[in-house]
Amino acid sequence: IPCIYFILFEYIYYSALLSNYRPVSNLHFVAKVVESVVVRQMPQYLEEAAYLDPFQSGFRSGYCTETVDHLWRARDRGYSSVLVLLDLSVAFDTIDHSILLQ
């Protein structure tokens, strides 16, 4: 049965912030193997099935510098560009989880 334990960083003393805790997973080794296989195969499947937008560059290998290259080329051609970056790493920390579970 997988369990997750949350441990406070030793050098951080403010325990009221949830972000000061790091999860320590106690998973069965088979679950770890299956997870690693899925993590390796999922990006390849999404690429081959064309589920990802060609301009979506976050969390994709080889795409971060391509976005910058597109911006430089547009600038060289005299075009204006707008770049919108969203950091959703803590977006779900502020959602009421009881509402999500309903």
C-alpha cells in the first residue's frame, strides 16, 4: 500500500507553510518501476499522437530554445511578439480540496 509522509525541512523552522514540507514516498518497488516506464513512454506517445501543440514548449526537451529562436526571427523580420508565461506550480495549493472532491 503506497504511503506518503511529509517531512519538514530541517533548516526551515516555519511549519505553518505547506510548501516547507517535502513528500517522502513509501511505494512498493513494482509501483516505482511502472511509474518510471509510464514517465518515459508518455511524452513519446503524446508526441506521436499529436496531442501537444507545436508551440507548447514547457516540459518538452528541445523546445525551450526553439521558442526563443522563433521570437528572435520574428523580431528580425520586424514583427511584434507577445510572450505569456504561466507558472502553475502552486496553482492548486489555493483551491478548496473539498470542492474538488465533490
